[in-house]
Amino acid sequence: MNDPHAHITTTIRPGDKRYPALSRGFNQRWIAKPDYVRLVRSGEEVCAALTEALADHPADDLRRITVRSGGHCYEDFVCGDDVRVILDISPMCGISYDTEVKAYCVEAGATNWHTYSHLYPLSGRALPGGSCYSVGLGGHIPGGGFGLLSRQFGLTVDYLYAVEVAVVQEDRTVKLVLAKRDSDEKELRDLLWAHTGGGGGNFGVVTKFWFRFMPKPPKQVLLTGLAWDWSDVDKKAFTDLVTAYGEYFQQHQDPDTSAGKLFAMLKLNHVSNGQIGLLAQVDADDSDAAEVMQDFLNTVKGGIGIEARAMTAPMGEHQPLTHMAIPRVMPWLTATQALNGSGENRCGKYKSAYLRKPFTKDQIDAMWAYLGKEKYKDYENKQALIQVDSYGSAINRPPRETAAPQRDSILKLQYQVYWTSQDPQEKDHIAWIRDIYKATFAKTHGVPIIGDQTDGCYICYPDADLNDPEWNGSDQPYWTLYYKDAYTKLQEVKRRWDPHDIFRHRQSIKLK
């Protein structure tokens, strides 16, 4: 039976029952009131919708046109008070092998889970993307997405060969452009490069990605999830744990070894959560996988000197793994599904940092003070945490130049705090995460500057506070913290492909 709506563009306006859901994303803190949401299913529909949105744009209307794929933008870059039109590309989620380009084509509305559950069974290949299933690739890829396979295989953008982008030209007409890594024109090669870490929402509307030589995930992985009860943890144990964790990954940075492939997430939850958690995965196809996993666990367990237990509490965007305290061998796809989660739909605030070296004593003291309630003694929030991801290894051996500049770090931090939309303590939650972050990096003026020990921030965990001198007292603006020396070239690409600054937000790449 033919679909009667197959050739009709779907437009959602205020009053439509779908409007409230489609004018917000994962972070319920940001809810837009656009004139309409336009759902599109092809590059041609994107061009038509963008052309119409530009034509309907009064000269004195400064509201923005934004693009939504998975809806996981942490700040108000997609769903904000100044949004006039949202182009929703989530219906574009096709995956196929393109015989002409000789690459796997993934539409930009596909999610991480599409690539795992659809691409892998058909091809035996996968992107080393994130553990959150519902994140859209339209935002994940251009920011330089990473995940549990990244220490083994690198970043998602290390496999990006081409992008199709709807751009607004100097004469304000819309054009669909194919930019390949080996395009004849330098400007096209630069446009492709800009999408290997330059962030989403900066140059145009990405409609398709093509990937070459994607890795084959392990047949099986060894996965564990365990925890320590906060009631057993004193400051020495906390210090020993965090130190041992950082030193392990500093010492294991060779992706040709099992230890160099091992990926872990240390969940430093607020004391009110009741537990500190640890997730770890290693390639079980390697003969020494069990030995390596045990050595890693012995290292961190020895650091804390307290009996580990089952993980029974939700921790950030991950649900508890109540039966994983003893490492289990599982098929890779099954393990990925077990970890997949994005948490409840709730409000949140996030911050990030790259570490080139293990935590300093001052950093550990600051984290302890705010997580363990030496500071904010009356603060209670089970969903306030610092997630410490292992990093580096294959990530630090990129096969080619990308716009993702942090390529010599060993740890990646994500500060997270969540609350419900009706929570009267919203200001307290935001104050807590701002203060713990500022205290952690007090010696570098409140932010992880590009320097000897830290290496800036991750654009896919955007933090608008980096624009504010109250929270960023350094001489490094947000564009330096995100992009380092790549920013100058990103500006050149911006001027060429988005000369009217149509695609902009509070932390977008500036024309000048």
C-alpha cells in the first residue's frame, strides 16, 4: 500500500498535539517556541524547507533557524527562546552501502543505535560512537564523537570520507554540496575537514555522511559494572581511587595491547547517591582479556581498599548494572545494548574537560569537597556527578588531520547534574556544578585551559558558561578551549560556506 503522505512535507505548528514534543530535546531545560517545526526526509526536502524559511524571514527578525537530529544538544543552541524555525531531520535515518562513492552512507537523522542495530548486523562494521543510543549523528559526528570502542579504534570522524550539506550561498540561495576528503576543490576538502570536529550547527544542514574502512567490533567483550558504597569511603580512599584510575590510563596508551583498548567510566557521584560506580569493557577476542580486566580492577580496587559491590543506583545517563559486579563475556552488540541509555527526560547542566595527566592533589581535594559535602553541606542530589572517561590510546594516533584537536589526552571529564522541571532547587543545582568545576580548575582560572595538565573542553558537551568571565577567568575564550589552533581555519570555512551567519548560536564559530 502506498503511503499517502510520501511526498508531503510535514509541518508542525503551535496547536498541533505534536508541537510540544518536537520543540524540545533531551534536556528539558530548553523549550523553544518556533513558528513551526519542519520534518524533512531528504536532501532535496531540506533545501526546499531552508529556502522557504529564508524567504519568510523578515529583515528585522533576528530569530534563528536551527536543526534537530537526535535532540541531545545540552545547551539552548537548537531549542531556545530565539528560535524561529526548527528543521527536524530525524526522519532521515537510512543506512546503505553506496557503490558509487564506495563507502557506507548514513543519513544525518540516524542515531547511535541505528548504526549499531542496523549497520553492524548487515556489514559487521560499526562506528566507535557513544553509549547513549538516542544521540543523533547529525550532532555527534561533526563534534568528533567518541565511545567505548574509541581507545581501540579512534574517533568516529577518523572514518569520515564525505558529507552532503545544504548551504546558504552569498546570494542567499540554497545548494546541496557533496564534500569529500579527496574532492578536487580545496574549499570542498576544507568543508569536509570542518565536519571532523568543528561542531554541529555551524556551516549548514548535514544530510548524509559517508564512512570508509569502519572498524569491525570485537566478536565478544568482557563487561563489568561495580560500585563502592559512599558510607565506606573516606578522603584517603577517594584520593587513592581517583589517583590509581588516572595513573592506570596514563600508563596504558598502546591500542595494540588489550590494556590499551580497555575503556572505563568512573562515576564519581555525589555522596547522596550512595555509591561511586565503575563501568569497564575490554575486547574479549584477545586471549589475555580476562587477565587485563582483572589487573585493571585490582589496580583501582587496591587504590580504594574497600570491597566492591553491585551497582544498584542510577548514575547520570546510565542505569545500574545490578548483575555485572563479576565481569561477564557478552557479544559486542548485546553488551552495547545493555549499556545503552539516555536517562529520563529531565533538565540538566553539563561541563567538560580533557586531562593530559592524572588528577592533581588540588583537583582531587576540590572534587572531594563538593561531592563529599565539605562544601554545600545541605545539598542533596543523587544525580550530581563527575564522569571520568578513559581516553587516548588509538584516539591519540589519528590516521589523518581532523578538526578535533585534543589528541594527546588520557582522561575526559563530564560534569553532570540533573533535576526535574518542577524542582524548586534548580538554581542550587546550577550553582553546585558551576562551583565544583571552578574549584577543580581554580589554578587555571576556573577552566581546564590549553596547557601542560589540561587541554580544553569538548564541543559536544557545550557549556555556555565558558562565555562568562565570572566562570571563565582565563584568557582563553570558548573557541580556544574547544578548537585550539584549528579555530582560524574553521573561521575560513565558515566565511566561505555560511557568509550570512545563518547557522549560529551562543558558541558558534564567528565570521570574524
